[in-house]
Amino acid sequence: MLFQSQEFALVFLPLTLMLFYASASHRALREAILIVASLIFYAWWDVRFLPLFLGHIVVAWAGPVLARKTGRRAFTYAAIFLQLASLGLFKYSNFVIETVAAVLGVSLHGFDLVLPIGISFFTFQLVSYLVDTLRSRIEPYPLRSILLYISFFPHLIAGPIVRHNELLPQFAFDPLRAGLAERLGKGATLFIIGMLKKVLLADQLARWADPIFSSPASQIDFGSAWTGALAFTFQLFLDFSAYSEMAIGMALMFGLRLPSNFETPYRALDLRDFWRRWHITLSTFLRDYIYIPLGGSRHGAGTYVVATMVTMSLCGLWHGAGWTFVVWGILHGLGLIVCTYYQRVGLPLPIPVAWSLTMLFVIIGWVIFRSPTLAAAGSFISTMVGANGVSGNLEHVRTISVAATVSILMPSSHNLLDRWLRPNIFLAWGMMASFVYVVLVVGRGQPVSFIYFQF
């Protein structure tokens, strides 16, 4: 089920909310309802992946428990290894085989594997929990707690990447505590806003970006190249931020608060600021579990450069098993290093220049990220800079302009919750009308999957 599908928005979510609040006074029962509903939600995609999903959770539970009982940390290390090995098998094995075959000039056959949905997200969450037990920050959780933490359906498929200490304590809160109506209203409003962004803007941009990036290089002129690049730039943000807003809104309807995932990243004036605003939960995970353990900026320039390049290369690889993703990560790593040392010189750029350079860098990066091959990315970028002439006009200007305006000016989800959304009868009626409209639009055809389901 997709969040914006009719069966989810009209049946699954309302039914789960009703059962949850009907059992709100009994913690064990309401948690059991969330677990069962979340497992049904996950199995809906492909029930064959449910045993693998549950296996990840059982391994993450058993490792620290056995380590604590025996005094041997090897059990926790083994649990981490199994988490990453499973992710590597499903996501990267064919990429490694293809790379080796290309280097050796031989023909090798890969595995016929289907990537389990959400595996990149729930693996990172389980690894963060396991690493924290190694650092002795926490006692091992009971199996039910880990199952509830990982399977909670709003963040299960595509984040935000939630830490155990951010979510698990909240399940002890009384769902019927003061402010219930406000939480339900704000949560529903944020869910509808995300749905509108996804269906009316992101999906429309995808219809223009996808054919352009799938076309042969000879068929892409200057105008269509910029149309595709801008359409994908705003599609990616609107699509992913819409998912995060819907997830955060749904969690709030259950009385829970998920962390912010985007803080208007296309307002950033430099690349470091961009990564403080873009996919925040991934950025903080990479910082805390890769960048800082590698030394970060604490041990001189050499350590900083190595830590940054390794972290951003892995960031690219996390997004997809392909050299375009790796090169995208390397490009951002180099950009962060240049940005850091330029800022130390102390020569700030005028705001319009700083913003334009940052956006241009990000857009070029998204072209590499979206292209099927590095050769295609190179051809696409050369067309964008006019190497093949400047023929052709920018298309769909009105919709791209609206998408850009929403992407740049619309407040972040937590800003909306804390500062902008207030009880208002006109807002309530407007949201209800918008919800009815967007549900009818979705009913015209098969809903479009979120981009980050692929990662």
C-alpha cells in the first residue's frame, strides 16, 4: 500500500487509528495493534519478504542479549555483520559482480534477486541500535520493543531514519493525554499536505523528467536537458519530503513525534548548509556512526579529508548500487571539502551568488544521480552547458515554477507543526476538500511509488 492510495488513506489508516484509540488505555494491547498493523502493511508489498524482515529484527534482538548474558561482545558484532551482509547480498552483490566482470573483461552471471522494500532504512536503524549497545549507552531491549520500534509503519519503508531513543520512550506516553484533538488535527493536516505535494506536483514532474532521462543523448537538446534537470531536482525533493511529511503527520496522529527530515534545503547558501537541511536523519546517522568514528575534523586536515570522502562515498553507495551514485557521493564529498576550506579563508560571497552556485552544484549532482550511466550523465551535462548548442526551449515552465516556489518557500514539517498550523475552521474545511479532491485524483489510475522506495 502506498500512503496516497485510496485503500491506505480511506481504509487502513482510519481502521488502525480506531483500533489503536479503542485500546488506548491498555498499553500492551495498543502496541500489539500497531505491530500487527505494521506487519500487515509490510507484507502487503510482498509477503515473501516478511520472514527476512522479522529475521533482521530477531538477530538484532538476540545479539546484545547473548552478549550481555555471556560477556562476549562478539555476539553483537556478529549481529551487525549479519545485518550488513543481508543488505549487501540483496542490494550490492550484482553490482560487485558486474564491476568485477567489467574489470576482468569476462562474462559473469549475477543473482536473480528482488530488493526487499525498505531494507536500507530498517538496516541502518537496527545497526544504530546495535552500535549503541556496544558503546554501553543502553541495556538490550525486549524483542517486542525492537519489533515495535522498527516495524512502526509510518517510518518503516522510507524513513525518517529514527533512533531507538527518539521513538521507543514515546510509546509509554498516554495517547489520550491533553492535546489529543490538536495532535489529530495537525497530524491529519500534515498528512494531507504531503499527499498534495506528492500527487499534484512530484508525480507530474516525474512524467516529464523520466522520458527525458530515458532518451538517447542525441534526442536531448539544451532546452529539454534543463527541463529534465529542473523537473527532477524539484520532483526528488517534493516526493521525498512529501513522504516524510505524511510519515510525521501519521505518527503525530498516534501521539508520537518523528524527527525532522528536511529543513528547506534549497534555501542553502553553501554545501555544508545543504547537508544540514537535506535528509537530516541520514546525515546525522552518517555523521555519528561513520564520520566521527573515522576521526572527523578533530585530528587534522588529512583525517578530515579521508573521513569526509569515505562518508560521502558510502552515502552515495547507500542510495543505489551503481557508479552514478558513487560518483555523486564523491562529488559532494569534494564539494564539502572545498566549501570548508573556502569558508576558513573568510571571504563570504554575496547571498544571490552563494545561493546560485550552491543550487547549480546540487542540480548537476542530481543529473549524475538520476542518469542511468556515467556516460549518459556526461552527455546530459555537456548538453546543459551548451556544448551541443542552445536550441530548444525550457518546457512546462509554469508547473516547474510552482514546484520551485513550494520547494524553496514552504516551511519544513516541524515548522508547520510548531508555528504555522493553528486551529482554524477554514483550514479544516480546506484540508477536507483538498483530501477529497486528491483521493479522487489518485483514483484515476495506479498511484506512483515514492522515489526512495528504490533505495
